[in-house]
Amino acid sequence: MSFNINSILLSDTATIINGSFYSRPNYWVALDKGTKIIGQQSGREYPVLASYGYTLGEECYMPESGSVPLVLKFAPLEANDSIINFAEGSENGFKISGIQLGQNPIKSKIHCHISGTTDDANCSNFILKKEGEMPISMFVVIPVNNGKFHYDLYCDWPETYSLINGNEYRQSAFYNLDFIAENNDVDIIVTHDGDQPKIDIKGGEMNEILNDYNNKRRTLFANAFDSTNALMDSLFNENKLFTDEYMELMDQLSRDDTTPEMRNALYHKRDSLQNIKKQYTPEGNAINDQELAISDNIRKWKIDYAKTHKSIPGLSILKSLAIYSGNKIDDIVEAYNECYAGWEPEHPYSLELATIASSGSINPGTHFIDFSAPDLNGKEMTLSSLAKGKVTLLDLWASWCGPCRVNSKQIIPLYEAYKDKGFTVVGVAREENNTEDMEKAIAKDGYPWINLVELNDKNQIWTKYRISNSAGGTYLIDANGIIVAVNPTPDKVAKYLRGCLITSVNATT
């Protein structure tokens, strides 16, 4: 699932890379025999000469720890090669680019030294990321040795970061353990009470506030859902929780012969059933309403805490709530405007919340929110110029989002049929660091329309459309710039185009 370089040892006789494989227990990984490192300055390729702890080209099955260490030996580097790329030799192999070997000074405002312990004997590493971001391709991995870990984090702002148990992440079921990156030493203790981990933080005034928030939240709400969970379990065991329609849909999704296109349609239908409260039976809906009421009380408490503890952690609480709330953020915007507007105006959280507060809702009947972004040639384009006078499907997607790409491919026939009749598609890909994967996806899937790029969320497009925690979304916009539908199925887009554009053509004739 991932390969981590822990250290690189340089000498006159060899270049030694100490690394680790990480994947799910009982799954295999492999590293190609043609693996090499490439010097950026010299352009020279250094093929792997030997491996220790693992045989190159063979399938290596993961133990319960999900981690296997290995050592790779290469020829000594030329004197001017201070930056290298690590590349697996196979055609579709991965690459780790821009590994700096020199002692270049790190220019940042904050140096946060993290040291910690965990009582989980099976934890082989932690993934470190900014809170609210998903680790997708490149991320920091902190090794854990004998239950201890440490890391020097350099950044420009005091922001909330999350630690994720790497073993849990590989199982796709994990908890985020949050702390504030302060210009300080931060001590972290991770313990487990049952299955749920608990984090205690020491170091800095902001982390004291965050620790207080975590402790009070755990005390007040640790068992908030126990009774409703028990009722849900009881209904499930009696086959009285889900409607027959929903169960049939889930059965279709689980079949091996379900195509990606069929799966896309089924996901849309599932979302529709959830929106009209036909996922649960009447008994299930009654319990779900209780859970929603509990969630609402917890949400109100979090907002009140943020308002009464004006601080970076308080701002982080509001930002985190906004990420997961979609269009239901009026209470968050109100709290921000009341307590934080104009406070620390250059902080990334302030900028993001100010963007959300000024954007307005993204619902059918509202005008689309304009933005600018570059195409693959670097030319800046605006949505308003591309969509002017046309029925437009705004397609926010990502190369790493399978469902997004399936949905986009299903739009191609509609684009070809209606592109000369007043219909267009504007794609925007949310990518990390570079556009290589985006360009490969466009070539493979064959998108014939213009695609812009949102690199590292520079233009805050996903924030403006209130889907910053999602890979993407689609928005059908009429010729006057009014949103007609959010995340419509390809069939709904086709139906709208047949009615709207054919009527328009007849009227013109």
C-alpha cells in the first residue's frame, strides 16, 4: 500500500536506503528488480545492486504488524547529486521525487518537535497529515519503535494536525488523533479505552485548550449513542431496520457482476433514498431522528466551546465542522462572524471560513459561484467565461477518485450529442503537487472538454462549493447561470438537455 524511506546513508562505496513496506496483513507487495535512484543534478541512473530483508521482484506477504523493513544498496552518488528521485523500475511503478540529501536550512515559522508513546503493540507507524485532509499519494509516515515515536514538524502556521494509526488506515477504519503544531515541544500519549484511542497532549497554550476540549467532549458525550446504537442493532437483527428497497439496492452493489456504470447509478439511487428517508423503516427512522437530535446537541456544544474559547483551537473547531456540514453551516457562519471575523485574518482557517461565509449556499435555484483556475497550459480561465450563454455541467473531479471518473465518462456521449446545441462541460481536477496523474486520466478516459486544474486547493474551489471534504461533485447550470441540479445522474442530465435544448432550438427556428 505504501513504501516509506526512513533514512539514506551516503558513503564513498555505496548509497544505502533503509525503508519499509506497509500494507494490510496477509496482502502482498512487491518491488521491481529494475528499481533505481536518479540524480537530479547529474541525470545519472543508479540501479539497485542488492536488497536485504526482501528479495526484489517477489511477492512479500505482510505480517500482522502490516510492516516489513528492507535495505536497498545502490552505487555511491556523484558529488553534485544533492537531490534524487526514487523510481520503481516497472512501467507502472511509483516514484518518490525531490528527495533532498543536503543539510539545507528549512525556512518556516514554526518548529514543532513531536515525541510520543502508544500502548498499541501492533502499531508500526503513524501517518501525519493536516486535519481534514485525506492522505492520498504523498504523506508523512512516522515509524513507531517499541511503542515510541518522534518527528520534527516544520510549518508556517499553528494548525491542527492529525495522527492516524497506519495499521488502522490500511484497514480503512481509523480515528484521527489531533494536536496543534505549535512552536514548542509537544508530548503525545496515545492510549486505548476499548477500541477507541485517546490522545493526551502536553506542550503549549493552544494544546492545553485542545486537551481541555477533548477531555470535556469525552466526558459529556462518550456514551451519547449507546442506547440508540442498541436499538438499531436490535432492529437490524430482526430485519426491521432497512427498507426492502434499500436492501435490494445494497445487494445489487455487492454483486461481482455489477459494472462501474451500474454501480454509479446505484450510488445515486442510494443517496436519493437517504435524502427522502426511505433508507430506514418507520421504526428505523424514529431512532435515526433521535441520533440526529443527539448529533445536533453535540454540534451546538462544539460551537459554543469555540465561541467561549477564542483561540486557534476554537477557530479549528469551526473550520472542521464546516468541512463536514455541506450547506448546513448557517450556525457556523454566525459564530465565525460574531467571534472571529477580522481576528487573525491571515491565518489559513480564517481565510477558509471567510470564503465559506461569503460564498452563499450551493443549491438548485441559486447562481453558480464563479472562480478562476489554469488549464494544463497554464492559461487562467474563469467559469463565467466558459459557461456564458450555455447550459453547463461543472464537473469537479480528481484523478484518484474512481466514482468521479466513472460519472465523467458517462457524460461523454451527451457532450458529443449536444456540444453544438448550446451545451458544454467544464472539468476541474483537484490534484496534489503536479498534473501528471490528471493528464494520464484524461488521456485514458478520453474527456473531450476543457479541464482546468485546482492544484493543492490554491483557488479554494472545493471550499467555495462547500465540498472540501469530498473528491468532487457535479453541478448542472442553465444558460442564465442558475444551478438546476446538484450531482445529477447522467440520465437526469440527458433528460434536461432533451427538454431544454430541443425547446430552445425549436423556439429559435
